[in-house]
Amino acid sequence: MKKTGMTKALVAVMLCATLMCSACSTAWIGEAEQIVAALIPGIANLVTLVATLSGSNVSAADLQTVQSAGAQAGSDLQLMQSLITQYQKADAAAQPGLLNQIQAAMSAVQASLNGLLPALHITDPATQAKITAVIGILLSEVESVAAIVPLVSADASPGMMAVAAKQVKKQPPLTASEFVTSYNATMTAKTGDAGLDHATAGMRIHLHGKVARWASAGLLK
């Protein structure tokens, strides 16, 4: 465990150094694309889970709240996908503006997820714990990725760069693969509630399409 922690810390430091030495570096883009691609079904599964439990452990009002927040977060993440694609093809003059738009979309996703838990009124302990854990891992990954954006921006002030670098060192984002693994473990962890465990059993997310996973005999996530 200690070795793993030291390795992640070293990766975070190297990431910060790379981005700060080359503000226009696009090395983060490929990973960010995959993370966003994993976040979208991750949020969709949260909405599906709440809808499945609606009428038993989740009220109609809570379902509407989650559906609304999930739709907004999904829309903002899809916008991010489009903006990231544009960023890859843009010239140096256009990239800062696109980064600002990416950051705004990421902030909107954070706001949607942050507002969920205080708005819910789930009384069943197992359901409450599951929903809280799933929202928590989604929000943690969004916040970690959002912290990187100022490091990439050429317009970032030294103060913003210092704060962002400190945040990335403190909470480096999981890679897309790590996020998928962590999300799946959280979503499918047994609670002892048969109905809840049955509902979450098939809600894993994947980095690759079904055809690619089938062709690899299930080796691809």
C-alpha cells in the first residue's frame, strides 16, 4: 500500500511538472476523453438505480431530483466531449477559449452533483449509503480532473497554477481505467439488501464497446 501511494504521488508530481513546463501540452487530452466517456454512463447508471428503487426506498420527488440533475450533468459532459474534440483540432490562439469552456462545463457538472445529496430524503440506510457512495466517487473524479485544467491553461495566473498543482498532488485524478474499476466496485458492492444488490449487480460501466469486449473474450473493461 505504501509503495502504491508513493507511486501515485510521483505520477502526480510528474504530471504537474509536465503541464507547467508546457502550458499548451495536450498530453492530458486522451485520458480526459476516456474519463468523460466513463463518467457519462456512470451518471446514467445512478439515475437508473434511483428509478429502479423508486416507490420502495426512493420517493417520486427524489427520483425527479436525480433525473433532473443527471440529465443536466450528462448534457454538460457531452458538451465537454465536443469541446475536447474541438480543442484537439484548434490552433494555439483558439485553445485558451476552449479550455475556459471546458472548465465551465466541468464546474456545471460539479454543481449538479454537489447539489444532489442535500436535496435527497432517503431514509433506508443501505440505499442512502449506496447512493452517497456512488455520487461520491463520481464527484471526486470530476473535482480531480477539474483541478488539472488551470495547469494546462496559458492564461492561468501563478496563484491559480500553485493552487491547482497543490490540489492535483493532494488528489490526483484516477486514470479512466482506475475510475471504471473503482466505480464498478462501489456500485456492485454487496449491502445485504437483496433488492438493492440485485438492482446494482448489472450496473457496471466499461471503457470499450460490447464488440471489443466480446472479441477480447472479456479481457477489456
